[in-house]
Amino acid sequence: MGRSPQSGNSVVVSAFHTALIHQFLLLLLIAAVLAIAFNVVRTIQYRRLEAVGRTTFPTTQTWPYPEPAARRILRIGFGLIWVLDGLLQLQASMPLGLPSGVIQPAAASSPQWVQHLVNSGVSIWSNHPVQAAAATVWIQVGLGIWLLVAPRGRWSRSAGLASAGWGLVVWIFGEAFGAIFAPGLTWLFGAPGAVLFYCVAGLLLALPDRAFSTPRLGRIVLACNGAFFLGTAVLQAWPGRGFWEGRIHASSHVGTLTGMVQQMARTPQPGFLSSWVAAFAAFDAAHGWAVNLVIVVALATVGIALCTGRRRFVFPALLGALVVCLADWVLVEDLGFLGGVGTDPNSMVPMALLLVAGYVAMVRLPVPVDAPTPVPEATETALTERRWWERVTPSYALRTVAALGAVAVVLVGTAPMAMAAINPNADPILSEALDGTPNALDSPAPQFQLIDQRGDEVSLANLRGQAVVLTFLDPVCTSDCPLIAQELRQADQRLGARARDVNFVAIVANPIYRSVSFTRAFDRQEYLNHVANWYYLTGSVSQLQKVWNSYGVLVGTVPAGSMIAHSDLAFVIDPQGRERDVLDDDSEPTNAFASSFSSLLLDRIDQVLHS
Amino acid sequence: MRTTAGALVSLLLVVALVVVPTGATAARPPQLRAPLASAVTTATGSWAIAAMGHLNDPANTFWELFFRAPGATRWSLVTPPGVADNGGLVAGASSGPFTIGFEPSELLRYSPLAQTTDGGAHWTPALLPTALATAPDALAYEPAAPGAPGRALALVRSGRVLASTASLATWVPLVSASALNAAGTRSCGVNSVDALALGPDDLPLVGTSCRRAGQVGVFTQTGGLWQSTGPTLGGALSGSATRVLRLAVADSLTAGLAAASGRGGTSLVAVWRPVGGSWTVSAPLRLGAHAALLSTGVGADGTLVVLFGSPGRTPAPAVISRGGSWTRLPTPPAGAVTLAPMSDGSVDSFAVTGSELRVYTLAQGSNTWDRSQSLAVPIVYGSSS
């Protein structure tokens, strides 16, 4: 018990790569279809234009303004970040490593209700690691491409909204609300969560263009950031949170910031970066109070300046904020995405983007473009009444098709993620990752005749005509056997009406504690005493030994307070009494694993019943 | 106005009468508990239980049982095979067979038992269908004898006492703390049942914690009725609440160890009563402010030996013989986990480092612990996980 598959488990990694390749091929197919559709539309457009005597495609789209610079910064900046995040999800350790390496640690110090909420997401991921990890890749890459390529208007605003929506999901379930409910909250380590900035950017992108036509939006964005900086300055200055100390009373204990940076310096990363981070940790250990004073003053000054909304204060504050963000990103957040399960570049990059976009929105307003040269016979009314082939430019059409492709990429991720969310049963891959794939057999199952928990004689021959799942359990085992019993019980429950065609049989795997009183006690403990198709069989030591030998099960007595050592095997026997599969079942004490093993078992039972 | 005041006074009086047992002050029983590291010497030999292995890792902490036959000079490892004992072992010594109970650990929810009649060479399995309480005297056993059918008692984690015949085949509820209180034994104000023993004629003896100051909770069942038979503490301990930590019957002598806590802190007192006689109560042994008991041992003649210590301080041993007073013993060599009082008046100290056991003996009247035995215990790490 307790053998968890490592995050680099080859079975899972291979399945992850296979899923990605399959989905990529599907996307190539979709791209091909879209390319054909694009050419068909272009052909139709050309023919229609030709019919009205025009031989060229429209060249100008009718927008009153060029895309506001601030909006473009947000769109391209966050589009690229989403693509980067999606690519980071390609890391081999993501399927198994994300819940234990990222999500659960993020929620560990949060209140119970946050952990409960986050765990519901973790259980979806843990039950379907390959599906969820692959889905996340496509959702995030798709969102990024959508933001980058969508033409202005509804397509682009929808991309912003979708970005905010997925960002919210990641912020809640992946970042545990950016740990804002946990003690020790600090801007330096990424609070209130990088993805919250994605959400804000997404919402800004979802606004109509006219929102960017006055400096008001920029001022609001900067003022909100200013208030945020002021709040973080107060938190940073608050005594008793460990930020004023570098090293605590000359002991080996270090302050909060030093401890965190030391930890970051130990993650796998290029040597030069590690040495920078380690050097800063050492500096903070020696000058903790001064470092925190600088941080507090910087945050407060930037915050106040941003809140004024005056350009002469805001610009230097912006520069200061960018410097502080860069320093924090490199020296404290350690770029955010190194170390094997990094999922994003952390909070400083999106925050800096938001600040720059806010400033640009305040100082650089879009200038109305000159009215497009009217076609000779067109009036304003005629312009709006033009048919699509008269107004859609090739560039707009191409970007629309590209946006459709991006939406397809998102859907290729969303669909399996939605399926994973509604399927409470774990995939068999977890069990296969730990115990390997079942070995196919095709030989007569060795016969046995033993006593069940009710005191009745049961033989394998009696059970002919029904499938049998046979395993070996020690009734006083403290670890694996209760887990295996629960896996079998779960498989039985999931069989539903088909359970009448299957018997679950366990044979005692303990030469000492083997009486019927123990099998009954075990059944009561595991709530198996009312399961009609459950048989827990025992007999004399010689009878048991004969069955153990015939099935190749090793049972050994270990001295000095150890439990009996025995093989954890499960055999699937078909209704004709032939062994068809043998499964290794060295269990892991998690619901996901139990569910996974029962899924694997059900697959094998289904094959046996239908063959 | 006067009516309201009168009603309030009456209400307060009623509350006071309900809360405080008549003629006594209510107090909180001591937090001190007896650890599973323990030893017992009977006419059939000495038994000692010690935790070994990686003691900071429950899955790799293995409890071992050692036996020394009367007249022998060496201890043998006799831990019964077939069950993981990481949860702990509980001994049920008797004039005949020796019974051991396994504290369930990890996913096991009931307690396998094992019994031997040949000093641990062979064991017969038995079953307690629920979990044994974590107390060194949670199990008591007396074999069948002429005129007495034999009996077994088990204190389980729900706080109830179960009883079985000597066959250990069927267990039925016998009593609980609430049943003792309901049986009119309010002179103690039973808080919990903490120790069991079987007296002559298979009469059950139940040791409890008492909320009533100065009363030691020992109960017995005669004629189907439960009666308080425990001693009353006097002097400085008369205002102390108590908890029975050990209870043993050997050769018609009942020996007990109780903790008493009051304003002056926590003390240990030893109590003895011969069949038909009255209780003898020892002078108290004062423990430090945060002291915990690390091991207790009961000898065949009612001798009690304890090892106690506070965090960060060297453990201190003390011994007391029937009717005597507590004597501080020299500090045992490092690693001491269990002390065993031997029939010849010596005390054995079990020192553990991983899977290595060293036994040191303090001869009666001596001031030095002499190494008497070393034993490599074949612990298989990782076998319980």
C-alpha cells in the first residue's frame, strides 16, 4: 500500500502523448475542412462579385476606429500567455503531477471549504488524468489562438469572455482562489493568483470598442491596480507575518520571504538563475528588514501614484511598478514556470501587461480613421445594406476562419473535460500505471472446494455458468486487503443488474487467522456481509495451501509483528471455468485508484461475459 | 421581586445538586494515561512489551513481545506471527494461558487475539470483533478452573467492557462507564473505564477514572450488581480526581496504580488489597508538570515499577513494593522503553535502537544497570504499508 505512480509514469505519459497526437490529428482534419470551406466561400464571393462586375475583393473593413492600442496589447499579450500556458501543460508530469504538485499544495493552507471545492476539481483530474491534462492543453492553446487571430467585433469579444470564463475555472480549482483565503497572503508570491489577471484582461477585451475611446477605462484600471498595490503594501507591512525578518534571532529559522526564495532556488532551473535566486535569498536573510521596507515603500508609492490618475505621477509609477514586477518575477517567483509542473509564468507578467494596457488606454486614445472611399454609387445607407460578398475583406474572412479553428481547438479540449467532469468513475489507466496491464490467460481455472463465510461449502464448479472474480485476502490485513475488498465491492455495485452473472470470490491468505469468524469479521468491516454474490472462502491450512499453489499465490509468514506477506492478484474466470485474465492489484489508498481498478476489472468482466 | 430572587436561588441550588455529586467536589480526572509499553510477571513467567523499529513512523513501528521463563536468565522474542502489530499489543496475563490482543492499525477495525500456554512457542488465534482500547490492562483472562468456568474481559474503544467465556468465542457487553453510574455507584462519578482485571472466582474488576475527588474507581460485580470497592485517598490527595492506570490480580492480591491530579499537580499512588482485606494506599509519587508515563510494570508480588519523563528530560524510573513507598531508581541507560519487575526483586530495562534490543538489569539493592542481554529483532521494515 502507498505506492503512488510517479508523475513521470511511463504508462500515463505514453497515454498522454497518444491522446495529444490523436487530438492533434483531429485538429488537422478540422483545419483541412476549414481550409476547404474558406476556399469555397472565397470562390462564391468571387463569383458573386464577378456577377456584379467587380473583379477584386473588398479591401477595407468598415470600422470607425483602428483597434485601440490598449486593447491590442491585452489581446496579443494575453493571447501569447495562454498559448505559453497551454504549451506548459504539455509537460509529461502534468497528468499525475498537477494535483499533488500544484493544486493541492496551493489549497493546503486555505480554509476547509476552499479545500473541499478544490478537491472536487482534483478528483475529476485524478480520475481522468490523461483526459484532463490533454484537454487543458487544447483549451489554453485554443484560447490563446482565438485571442490572437479573431477579427475585431463579436469574435474577439467572445474570445475575451471565454478567456475570462476559463480563467475563473483555473483560478478557483487550480489556484484555490489564488490563496487569498489562506494566511500568509502576499503579492510577492503571486497573490491574488496569476489567472485572476487573465480574467480581468478577458473581461476588458469583452467590452465594446467604445469603452476604449476615452481615458476613463485606463484610469479605472490604473486606480484599481493602485488600490491593489496599497492593500498589498499594508499586508506586507503587517507585523507578525514573518516578512520583516530575514533570519529569525540568528537561528537556523528564516523569515517568510527568505524561506520561500530558498525553496524556489532549489527547483530545477538553469544554473545562473538558481544562483541569482539563491543570492537574493542570502541577501534577504541578512537584510530582511531593509528588503521589506523597500518593498513596502515601493508598493505604497506606486499604489498612491496610480490612484491619482494624473499622467505625470502615473508614468513614473508605471516604470517603478514594472521594475518591481520584473525584480519579483526573477528573484522571488523564479520566472514561475520552471521545475516540471509550472503551469504559467506566475502573476508578475500578466500584472505588468495589465498596467501597461491601463496606461496606454489612458494616454493613447484611438483616432477615427478617415471614412473609406465610397464606391461611386454608395451612400451611407447603401453601405450598410451591402451584401456580405461586397464588404468582407479576405483578411477578415481568413481571421474568421482562423477564429473558427481556434474555437474548434477549444472544443477539442472542452468536450473531453466535460465528459471527465460528469464521469465519477476513474479511468483504468491509474491502475495500469501502478500495476501494469492485465495478463491475458486461457487455461482451465484450478478447482477448489472450501467453506464460505456462511459456513456453506462452495466450489468453483458450483459457480460454473457465471463469471468469477477471484482474489486472495488476509482477514487481519491492515492495508491492501481492505482496499481490494472495497474495489471489488465497487465493481459489483457498478455492474448493476449484470452482477447476477458475476461472483466475487476471495480465498483466505493467512495460514493462522483463517477461521470463519475472521472471514465474517472482515465482511462486516468491509460491508460485504450483505452482498449476495460475495464469497469469502477458507479451509484447513493444507486445503488453502493447495489453492494458493495452484493459482501461484505466495503466502508467507513474516516475523516480529509483520502481517502475512501474500501476492495481490485478481483472476477473472469466464462462465466456462477458464482463467481469462490475471490482474496485479497492489492497491493505493485513494478513491481514484479504487475506482480505476474497478473500471479495469469491469472492462475485463465485460469482455468475459460477451466473448 | 422577592419571588424572582427566590426562584433564582432555587434554580442555582438545583443546578448545584445535579452537577456536583452529594458530599463531594467534582474534579477533572487526570490526563495521564498508561502507555502500552508495559511488563507483567506472573507465576508462569515475565512478559514485556516494547515498541521497536522506526518509532517516529507508525507504519514502521513494530511492537514486540518478550518472555522470560521463571528461573531463566534471558528473554526470548515471542511476538505472535500472522498479524501486523503496528497499532500496539495488549497483554492479558493469567495464572494459566497468556493472551495477547492486537491494537488494530491502518484499515483494520477489530482486534485479533492470540493465546499461548507454552511461553509463546505456540499461539492459538482468537477474535475480538471490535477494537481493543489503547490501555495496557484492556484485556483480562482467567482460564477455567474447578468451580470457575473461566472468563475473559476486554475494554474496547467505545468505552464498553465486553465479556466472553474462556473459549474467547463469543463476546457480549458487560458494563460501561454510563452503566456504572446508572447502577448507583455515584460515589465515584465514573468518567471512563481504564483498566480491567479478573479476581478470584472470575469476578470482574473494573478500574475507572473518577470525577469525585479523593475516590479511586475500582468496581466489582457481585450478585449481578456493580459495587464501588476502590479506596479513598486522604491527606493532600483528598481533593484529587483520579484515574486507575493499572489493575492486576495475582495470588489473591489486587494491585493497582492510579494517577491523582489536584492543585499540586499529578501524582502516582499504588494501592493493594488482599482478598477479603482492605486497601493499602502508598504515599504519592509526584510527577513533573508535563510528565508522561513511558512504561509501567506489575510484579507477581504486587511490586509496581514505572518509567516517567517530561519532554526533553531524561526518563526517571521508580519502584514500589507492596505496602512500601516509592523508591527512585538510577537512570537507566539510553533508549529505555520498558521496565519489567522480576520475581527476584531486580528490574530489567529494555533499551531499543531500531531493531536492536539491549536488556539491562538492576539487581536488588544495586545502583548500577548491568547489560544482561542483546537481541537483534528481525523486523521487516515496510511490511505494513
